[in-house]
Amino acid sequence: MPALKNVSIEATARAWIEVDLSALRRNLRVISECLAGESRLLPMVKANAYGLGMERVVRALTPSRPWGFGVATTEEGRELRRMGWDGRVVVFAPLLPADVPDLLHERLEPAVSGIEALLACAEAAGDAVLSVHLEVDTGMGRLGLGWWDADLWAPDVSRAISTGSIRLSSTLTHFHSAESDREATRLQWERLRSALASMREVGLDPGLIHAANSAAAMLDRDLDADLARPGIYMYGGGDWEPRAAPVVAVRARVLAVRDVPAGTSVSYGATWTAPGPTRLATLAIGYGDGLRRGLSNRGRALIHGEEAPIRGAVCMDTIVVDIGERTDVRRGDVATLLGADGGVNIGLQELADLCDTIDYEILTGWTDRLPRVEIERSETELGAGLSSEALTTIRDGI
């Protein structure tokens, strides 16, 4: 079983996040194998790669030779360049004309969602050529040119392209319910195809076509597109077969172990009171680290492969868990808040359900106070969690 390699004691002194790069690569490979035809991958690394660290994720995925990487903002695109990525970068956030010089300088390719934005790009580009990606709204209702009047805007797009300052690299859409409604997804796909037909009728080449996120790539494998944009599955989320290998684990140390009598109240608001004598362990993690307050009196930790329910409110820096009559827990031990400890696992979806949210928000919500620690595993070890021996090594100092 794997242990952490080349990790300083300081990195695991209090609480930390483990990022399993081997699982990340495995999940990307699974998505690639699910795609139809010759579709290539445009992995999404926005929001600091869903909170896991853009630099490490890009470094881990570069050997897979993705078509490019997707980000949300111009600044994220600049960060990709600063870390040495020389390939294609698509910026999906709304574009401001003031961004165009930076986009050109860094060779970033923006998504545009309206004729006004397209013309502003052409004007700002001047004698240069800016590659753009045209977004079509097929039901998301957020951004994009409406599929329903493509016959009206297609000539305008064609005229903007004819200025010579704009190159149309691709046309795309966003599915709103690919994980839960295949009929709606197919309807959006047909709407995109209708818009593409209108573009071609005026002699406009739409470039590459892409629409599929992780869910669509896994569940609707006959979408005949040139690119797919994997996100949540790649990072260990989603609820599809084959199951994603867990990429993220969150660990925290035990700060104290205390025996308390019946009637002892716990944490702010005294929302839990011990019904009898019990043993409590205080863990060095809280909502200041991104552990959601919705887990108060609902969530659990794992210590030495056994469950310890969270008692009372999650504090900014600590939580309290109930270890009952156990005598094997001591100060410095490692508790797991997300991930596996031996044969027991706390998954992303479990945390999302308890907090009435989605796995995306759980992933992106961990704060910078938690160091990100990289681990590598063999294929047979993926998802197994660190061994008890490995966690003991962490407890005693690496």
C-alpha cells in the first residue's frame, strides 16, 4: 500500500489534502475510452483545477497529450502560461474587450457568446488574429447565441470572421442536465446541430464541435463531437460506471483526547450533549479549512479505520468527534474526513448529500490553509486508501 513520499513534517502537522495523481490520470483515460470516434480531450482546470492545484494537475495530465486545457478567466490562462504550458488554452468566462491584448499576448482563445462581443474582439485585435470559440445557447439560458435564431446571427458571425482579425476555432454548447436527463441532453444536441446547419448554409465553417462534460461523455457515448470537456469525473466525482477512482483525501490530526461525563455539552450553541460518559477527540480542522458547517452533528471522521461521529457544531479551526470507549486513539493520530482509511470510505457524494450541495462545491471549497500533498499509486492500489501502517508513519512523523 502507498505511503506519502518526500513530504515534510510541516505539511502534515495539522491537516492536509492528498491529491492522487495516478487516480487523476486513470480517470482521464477512462473518459477518453468512453468517447465516440476521434474525440479529443479539453480537460477543465478552472478554479485552480477544482481546488487541487492547477500546476500539479496540468503536470500530471500533460503526458496524456490533451488537445488543450480549459479555464474560466484570462488570469487563469496567464497562470497556465507562467507554469510552462505551451499548448492551447480556452477561456470560457465572459469576455471583456480590455482582455484582448492579454489574450493575444498569451495566445489564449476566448469563448464568445454574442455578436457584440465578437465584433469587439475583431476591433480590439486590429491587425492580429484572435482565435475564438463560439458559444450557442441550446437550453442552458446563461450565455450564448440562441439556437432558435441561428439563421439571423449566422450571417453576422460570418461578416465578423471576414474581417480577418477573428478565426473561429470551434462552436460549442453547455448541457444543463447531462447527468440526469438523457432526453433533454439529446434535445440540446439536436438544437446545436440545427445551429451548425444554419452556419454552414451561409458558408461559415463552425470549426471543431464540442458539448460533452463528464456526464455526457460517460452516459451518452454516441455524441459525434470533436472535443469533450471533462471535469468532475476526472477529479473523482460523479456517479457513473465505471466509477471514478478517488482523487482527493482530507486528513487532520487529533489534537486532544478527553473523557467527559454525562451532560457535557460540545461546541458553540451547545447543540449536542453527551447522554452518558464518553471519550471525545478534538481534530485540527474546521470551516476555515473548508469543512462545511452542514456536517455539524451529521458528519463523521475515520480514525484507525473506525467511524467517529462529529458532535456539536463545526468550528473555524476544530471539530469534536465521539470515539466512545475506544482506547486506541491518541494525540497526533490521523483522522480522515474525506477518503479511505483502510476498508472504510467517506466519499465526495456523501459529504455533498449531508450538506445539501453538489460534489463540485465540496471539491472547490477547501481553502488554501490546507497544504496539498501529492501521492502516486499503482493501478491495483487506486481507491484503496492509505494503509494503517502509512497513517501510523504520518502520525509519528515522516
